[in-house]
Amino acid sequence: MQTEPRRFPVWLWYALLCVFWWGLWGFFSKIGSVSANPLQLQILFTLGMLPVAFGMLVQMRGRLDHNPGGAAFGMLSGLFTGLGALGYFAALRQQDASVVTPVTGLFPLLTVVLAFIVLRERLNKVQMGGIVLALASIVILSI
Amino acid sequence: MANAGFAILLWGVCGLFMKLGTNRISARSMVIWVTIGFVILVPFMWRMTTLAGLSAGAISAGLIAGGVNGLGNWAIFASLEKGAKASVAIPLTALYPLCTVILATAFLRERPSSLQWLGIALALAGGAMLSYEPPVAPALEERPQCAQ
């Protein structure tokens, strides 16, 4: 049976671009954390995100999507990320970072389970193996 | 560890919300709504701390970090918008510490430990496996029905 030639999917380019940008975020956070505490950094991150959001709004010529569901999920994503970070910082006050960071790094596992149940996403065996390796790597790199 | 569990719960659910959001609105709109979500928290954080006394270098690093975080948000939303599964894109992009380690090695002259080298190898292998999609077989051409 003939198969189509394998192409590099567009979504993967964007995912790798995200790894790059968030990797830079980790790098600059590392520099900032020398003298700023986590809460101060969180405020600065938010202020730094504003020009990007404004740039997106200008690109869209002010035509922001107002679909109620989409807007709610978007806002909740921001709120949950920020609140999760506050929980993480609170955990750091009680436990060593070498314990807290690897544990909280396992959050993608919950997303995978939720996507399986809610979105009915199914992974192939190679991808499941990839998740195991990725989680192991996240834990190791955050120690 | 209740606080760590709280973080896992919120970040894990957030991955689902990102996909549900990009199913409904554009990646760029998602960036704006997510930023609004972040902004809502600022007054509460401002009560607990202040930016007074921070060096210009720390403030610049924090602001740049926020900017590139926003661009990363746009990229993950674009990836989900272009059809990435949440169960693939979220674990894949959670490998960003790999990039941070590489940058810290290159610019901050940090040297990865042997354990970190293992983490880097696992991240590369895991990332490659996560992005694996089996080749799609073309649909069989419809054959004319022959009346016999």
C-alpha cells in the first residue's frame, strides 16, 4: 500500500516555536530571580505580556473574538496559570524547590487524562512512550 | 504538598481550557483573553509585594520574560489551532526547560550536571516520540460497481 510522503506538520512548528519562547522566558526569569522575588516577577511578567497582547489586537485591527465560551476559556487559562503559580510559590515556602518543582512539573499528565476523557483524544503507542520520557525529563531537568 | 497539588490541578486543567478556547476563537484572541486573566490577579499580588527597590536590570529581565512568555502563549495557541492534540502539545511544550538549560549553558556559562544531560537526552527522545504521527494511507479510490 502506498503512503503519502511524511510532512512536518504546521502545529509542530508552532509547538517548537513555543518551546523556544518559553525557554527564553525561563532564561530571563533566571536572570530576574537573582534580585526579584517570585511575586515581583509574576507582576513584571504580566506587565511584559501587555505589549504582546496589544500588538495582537492591532494586528486584528481591534476585531477581538467575543465568542463567550472562547473568551471564558481564555480568561480562565490566564487566571488558572497565575493562581497555579501562586500555589507553586506558596509550596516553595514550605518545601525545597528540588521537591516542589519536579512534582508540579507533572501537570501535563493531568492534561493528558482530561483530554482523553473530555476531548476523547487518543494517542498512538509511540506518543504514549513519548509522554513517559517527557515527564521523566521534566522531573530531571527541574531538580 | 497541598499547594503543589493546587498548582498541578490548575495548570493541568489550564491545558484543557487552552484547547477548548482555541476550538472557539483565534490564537491571537486567546493571547488577549489570557493576558486579561493574568491582569485580574495583579491587584491582589500588588497588595503582597511592591516593585520598589528592584534594579533596572531585574525589572528589564522580568518585563522581557513577560514579553517572550506572551509570544510563547501565542505559539501554543497557534499550534492547538492548527490541529495539535492537547495531550501532545501540552507535554511537548512543557519540555521548554531543555531550551532554558541550553541558553544558560551558552550565555550564563552554567555547566549541566550529568543528571541534566540525562534529562536533555530524555527530552529530545520524548519530544521526537510525542510528535510522531503515523503516515496516513490515501483513501482507496472508489471502484465502479460492476453489475454481473
